[in-house]
Amino acid sequence: MFRVPDETTLSLCAVVVSLCFTATFLALRLRQPAERYWGYWAASGICYIVGVVGLSELTKPIVPAIGGVLFGLLGGATVLTLVGMRAFAGMPAWRWWIVVLLALPPTGYLAAAFLSSGGTTPGGSPLQRMVGGMMLTVVLGGCGASLFAGTVARRVGRWLRAVGVALLAHLPSYATVLASVYIGREGNDAIASYLRMTQPVLMVAIDLVLLAMPGMVAMERLREAAWRDGLTGLYNRRWLGDGEAARAAAGAGVAMIDLDGFKGVNDRCGHAAGDRLLVDFAAHLRHWADAHAAEVVRLGGDEFLILFMPDDEVLAATLRRHLGTAPHGPANVPPWSASIGIAHCPAGSATLQGAMQAADDALYAAKQARRSGVPCAA
């Protein structure tokens, strides 16, 4: 029959795991000195190792000052994980609320030790350990919530959320241990032991994500760069092609847009002025797209494509009006206008090509008839 490992064995497993990853983070910090987050994550591992070993091996009762330091180190291990994530995301590593989280475990432990000297829980455990554990739980929840749903998560995305989930997954273990310490019931001790077994697993998961995250994020950024037009920052034909099947299956409104008179801008004002016009016009299109959950693609030259919600004639009308408010540019820029053709790709289509061709035909029919050229506002 499976036997639950004792607390010493579980602590040893956690320390060995932390020691291995801490050594790896230190090596990476030495190899990449400009990347501060490796140093924060290495410091997190060191704090955890010292805190766990100290609380496990020091003779009881522990002097309050030393106990406060050890609980501070355990809280610091979690806080430094968050600080490293913020550094990785390019955000200021420290904020006042992070310092408050860092101070909670030692402050709570020392306050309980000095204000309730010799106090115990109903289960007979020292009250200061109970209070210190509660503060560690608050730190864990605060850091986990920040990584899962805070600003830092929105900057880096699913990798930070994965670490946030892993931190929050520690909470049942911490809560059960606290309940066991408080009431001293054997059944709760057994449940706590089972839950504590998850801690080394969760620590491995967190450290593996931290180790892999810089490389994976770099790959995602490279892929994103390959999908972007170098001049305007809009999506390009490669992005359109890579996701075409999924977008066609979902259905979409397709707007083809190009600029009339753009060649005259290049000929009279130079290519730098033409590029500036394209950048400003792209920003104008992106402003509309961001407000209407649409996507803008630069197909090349002065040709653009917008994908928006299918079969929405009101939205199509707002897009036509929006084109009419595009900035003209400097006074020396010759007159130009934007022409548009719109078609719809029905849900379940295999590709967008049919809708794109229909929109292109509508665009050039409008050009030919001189009815859909929309003069730009000065």
C-alpha cells in the first residue's frame, strides 16, 4: 500500500529540486549578465532552500528573530519569482505593494512571537508559526493573482499565467496545513501530507516554465515579426496565408482598399513622403480596426485588406465613412483618395480567395465608375 512520505522527506525533495534549478539559473545569470531575471529567480531558489532547511533543522523552539528571518526568506522566494517575471516583461521590478508582501511573513511572525509569547493554537502549535504561515499564504495568493491576471500577465501572456496558476495551486496545501496546525487533528494531518506532496511537483513545473519561457517568448516574437509589415507594422500576406483556412471557416467581411493618386505623391514628393503617407494611413485603418475587432493587412504597395465581422452592412458603412476622415498629409502632398470594395466570405468556406476576388472586383468597378473613390479630409 502506498505510504505518504513524512514531512522531512517532502522537504528534502523540494530542496533538491530548488537546488538543481537554482544552480541552472545562476549559471545563466553569469552567462547573460544583462538579463536580471535569472538573478532574481536564482535568489528565489536560495531563499527557499535556506528557509526550508532552517525551519526543518534548527533546534526548537527557534529564537523569534531567527524565525522571522526564515519566514521572511520563504516569503521572499515567492516575491522574487514575481519580481523576476516583472523584470522579464520589461516592467519596473519593484513596487510598494511588492515590498509590503515581502514584509508580511516576518512582520506577522515577530508580532505574534512578541505579543503572544508562549501562545499556542488549539492544536498545541506555536502561534507565531501559525501567523507566519498565514502571511505566507497571503503572499502566495497575491503573487499568483498578479501573475495570472495583472498587467505583467497581459504583457507576456500564457507563460506568466501558467506560473500564476501553479502558485495559486499551492493554496489548498497551505490552507490544509494551517488548518491541521490550528486544530491538531490527525485526519487533517494526513490530508495535509497528501497535499504537500504536490509542492515539489508544482515547483518543478514553475521552474521548468521559468527556464523555458525566455526561449519560447523569443520564438513567438520572431514569428510575430515574420507576420508584420516592416513599414507600417500591420499584418502581412504571410499572416493572412497562415491563418486563412480558420478565418474562412469562421466567415468574415472582406474589404479591399487602395490609394488613388499614390504614385503622384511618390513622383512629386519623393518616396519618403510616400512612406509617411502609408504609415499614417495604416494607423488610421488600425484605429478603426481596433475599435471594431477587425484585422488590417498590408498586401503590398498601397493595397490593404481588412477582415471584419461577416454580413454586417452597418459596420461596412462605418468603414467607408472612416476612410473619408483619413489625414491628407502636408500641404505640398498632391491630392489622393482611397477606394474600397467589400465582399463577404460565408462561414464554412475553405479559403478567403473568392471573397477577396469579389472585393477586388468591386474595388475596380468603383474606380472605373468613379463612385467609390473617397476623398480624404484635409
